Amino acid sequence: MKILTVSLLGAMCLSTPALASMSMPADSVHVLDSVSVTARLRHNEGINPLGVSAKKLPLTISSLADSTLALRAITKVTDAMRFVPAVQMKSSFGAFQEISVRGFYNTVYLIDGVRDERSTINSYPLGDLYNVDRLEVLKGPASVLYGYAATGGVVNITRRVPTDKFTLGAHIRGGSLGYFDLGAHVGGKIADGLNFYAGGFLSGGKAMALN
């Protein structure tokens, strides 16, 4: 009985490699001449980088277009923020500006979607809005989109870009306390695929002193 059991086990062990060689095919090598990867180029315009309509997202965004800025003669960010709900600005330590969105002062400042790190220390480089296409404010925490220190919100300034459409304009304004501002811009097509835009702005006058 023992001899028969050993013989059966030996026969099974001898047949195992043969079965394995029959069930596993030989390795094959495939040579590829080339690999092409294609994608569509998507330009993220504005403060929403997700490429989805803001109406379909749980985001609160306020925007001021260049036509609105020109109609209301707004040339400073501090004046523009007066027309954005739930946003306030105050001066601290003299020349520094702080932007408060919904009561939080940790607000990120962007230029054409690029973060300006000086905003993390409340030293906002607020220039004039003459060559600006629009101003946008994203209200509420946005660290998942723009990184740290965005608990209050995000302010994005989108500047005008050159197009093939010819544009030409100028203005001059005056006000009380000797205030004045003047600006001019020109842009258009130079050649196929080559456009330009140039603009300048100047303002001055006495500041109002409050006692």
C-alpha cells in the first residue's frame, strides 16, 4: 500500500512541470515604432480654474468688467471694492492695504491668475485699473484651489491682452482738490499671428484729510 502511494505521488510530481509548460504561453515581445499623446489646450481664464461653469459649482464669485470700471470712473482697487458685496478694505501701517472678504483678512491677491506672495503679509501691490479687463472676487475659503492663506477669499486682476481688433482710446478727467487723471491706449494687429497693445495712465491731486 505504501509503495502504491509513493508511486502515485511521484507520477503527479513528474507531470506538474509538463502541465505548467502547456498552460503558460511563451513570453512575447511587441515593438512600438512611436507613441503619440494628444490633448486639447485649455486656457484657464478668470478666477475659476476648474473649466466648469460657475453656475454648476458651489462658488460665490463677484466680477466687475472693464465697461463697469470705465462707466463709474474707477481707477483704483480700493474704489472697485466698494461695489463688491461682503468685501471691505482698510489701511494698516500707513501704505499697507488689507482686503477683508466676509470678515476674514487672509485674502490671496492674483494678477492674471498668478499668485502674488506679498499678499500673505498684507502688503498688496495695488496698481491702477486702467489696462484691466476685469476684476473678480471669489468669496469664502479657497485653499483647495489656490493654496494656503486663502481663508477669506481670492482677488484676481485680469489685464487686457493684445488682439487682432484695432482699439484706440483716451480720456481726461478732473475733480475736486485738484484731482485729475488721464489715460490712453492703442492696440491691434501688426501681422498674422502678431498683435500688440499699449496703454498708459497718470493721476494726481491732493488727498483728502479727515480730522
